[in-house]
Amino acid sequence: MEKKQFVVIGMGKFGSSVAKTLYSLGNDVLAIDSNEDIIQEVSESVTHAVQMDATDEMSLRSLGIKNFDVAVITIGSDIQSSVMSTLLIKELGVKYIIAKAHSEIHAKLLRKIGADRVVLPEKDMGIRVAHNLVSSNILDFIELSPDYSIAEVACPSKWNGRTLRELNLRSVYGITVMAIKRSEKVSVSPGADDRIQNGDMIVAIGKTENLSKFEHNIS
């Protein structure tokens, strides 16, 4: 999987969850927040963490923001700061901008000023967004708890014709296959001798860190 460069602005619960997950998946992550205590808290879980005002164009420019692949703007309920940051990031040339909206009106405004994607998330959905950003194999990702998650995965072509016993995903990756999805059919609790076919998807459960390692190895 190609390493990408992300800048995440706003280290609330959602933003810090996105930033930490992107970093755990092997990407370069710059975290920005105006609160120094919050920056200290996340500094060991990202590549770089900077305390600054994300509506200050000169400060953003000095960080080389234009060189980042993706900007994730997760400023909370301060709509003015959210809009200003989005405008500046767009003008500075970041290729892809995702912005968190506080309301439908806020979302509409963010789209109009250039956000490529707008999310109206529940507070605990940051991890799902992060996984969708970096993996073409992970179709959905649901955090069950801080430690355990469920992932829906498009099976790589190299698995075609192999049984679950041969793949041995529980032993190799520490994850358990809950179901195999084939077209409109779903096989729940598949057996060890069930074979994977091209186009299949599996639904797997495991520790979040194990699912992250699994992503790296199949992408």
C-alpha cells in the first residue's frame, strides 16, 4: 500500500481518532490543533503534531500544506473557523479535502467552497472514515469498542480457490471470519473447507490492531 501524507485539523474525539488510525495504518500524519495540551496528548500517536491557528494562512503555508495528499478538517462547532480553514487549504493546493460538518447547512456551505467530501459523523465514526481513506479492500469498518472491530473486506484475487483452512486467517492474522458474501448470498459462520471465489467478500472480526495488520498484507 502506498504511503500517503495526511493533515488532520482539529483534534477533538473524531479528529484524533482519524489521525491516530491513519498513522497506525502506516501513513504520514500531521495533526494540527489550537490547544497545546491536546497536541501534546496526540504527539506520540502521529508523525508530527503542531499547535497553531488553522485559519492563519502564513502558518499553514510555512508547514508546506500544499504537499499533502489529503486534508481532513474536523474543527468542531466553530463553523467560521471550519469554513476559513477549508478555503485556505483549497487555495494552498491540497489535492483532496474532507471536511466534517456540524449541520446540513454547514455541509452545504463546505461543498460550495471546495470540500471534495463532507461527513456528518457520529463521534465514534472516525476510525471507519480513516480505514475507508487508505484501503481499497476495506469496504466498511465498524468499531465495536476501543479494542475490537468488524471489517468487510474484498478478497484479493490470490485467494481464489483457497479454503479458509488454507488461508488460516485466525492463526496468521488473529482475525475470525464471520461470513462470506457472494453476490446476494451470505454464508454465515462458514466452515474451514469453504472456498473463496473471485468477487467474494468476507466479514471479519478481531482486535483493531490485528485488522490493521491484515489490511497491510492484503492491499
